[in-house]
Amino acid sequence: MAAKRSFWLGIIVGFIVMVLLGSLPVLGPVIGGFIAGIIAKGGVWGGATAGFIAGLFGAIVISVILIIGGSLLFGIPGFLTALGVSFIIVIATLYYGLLGFVGGAIAGAIVK
């Protein structure tokens, strides 16, 4: 039970770090994934998984912010904005998830 608790704690802390360091282009998600991997203590694969899930949570927050900001327009401009935001959601998910995965894998390899 303690291992599962530290896994989810790592995800939450890594997610918070990603959001706080979101202005750092690549380092923010990698550092967040790294911290998630250290706290999760699941080896390379467990750290990578914790970093990836923390990255997905980070992408969700960024996506919600973009949707709220992008859906202020109506009609055709609103549709085009929603289409663009949908594309950015996919990119943000890949960006935060994969960079969090890399950071978590590095942390898992170091902690192991």
C-alpha cells in the first residue's frame, strides 16, 4: 500500500512542479517528471510511468486554460479557434507526457 501511495504522491508533486515550471520550455516537464520518478520509487519503468501520468495531468491543465481562452469567440472564428485548440491539446499531451516520461525514467534509473 505504501508503494501505491508514493506512486500517486509522486504524480501529484510532479504535476504541481510541471505547472509551476511551465514557463521553462523543455526543462519544466522533464524536471516535473524527474521529481515524480524520484518520489514514485518504482525503478526505471515506475518512474517513467509516474512522469508520464504527471505529464498528462499537466497537459490537461494547459488544455483547459487554452479552451477557456480560445472559446471566447463565437461563430466561424469560434469554430476555427476550437479546432486550433484541439490541435494544441494533442501537441501538449505529447509534449508534457513524453518529456515527463523521459524525466521519470532518468529518475527511476538513478534511484534504483
